[in-house]
Amino acid sequence: MVESPENLVLTYLRRIDEKVDRLAEDMREVKSRLGILESQYASLSNRLDRIDERVGRMENRLGLIDVS
């Protein structure tokens, strides 16, 4: 026997709702992981800036660059 149209619509709406809930959870996970990556990038960028400064000072002490 065929379900009534109302029940069929409710069935599809429940399925859609479940899929939206899964997508929302996936997005929360993606945002969390992206936040971690941003933090790691900022840390790495800081470290590279400090290394660049140190190399610049070494080049200056060794006379490898012109001071204008």
C-alpha cells in the first residue's frame, strides 16, 4: 500500500534534517581544524621572522651586506 502524501513528505523532510545535522557537525569539525592550522601557521611565521632577523644580524657582522 502507498503511504499518504503527507507521510511521504514528512519522511523526506526527516531525511533532509538528518543530512543537514551531519553537515553542520562536519562544518564544526572543519572550522576547528582550520583554527588549529591558522594557529600553527602564525607560530611558524613568527619563528621564520626571528630566524630572518638573526640571519640579517649575522650577515651584518660578517660584512656580507652593505649598510646604507
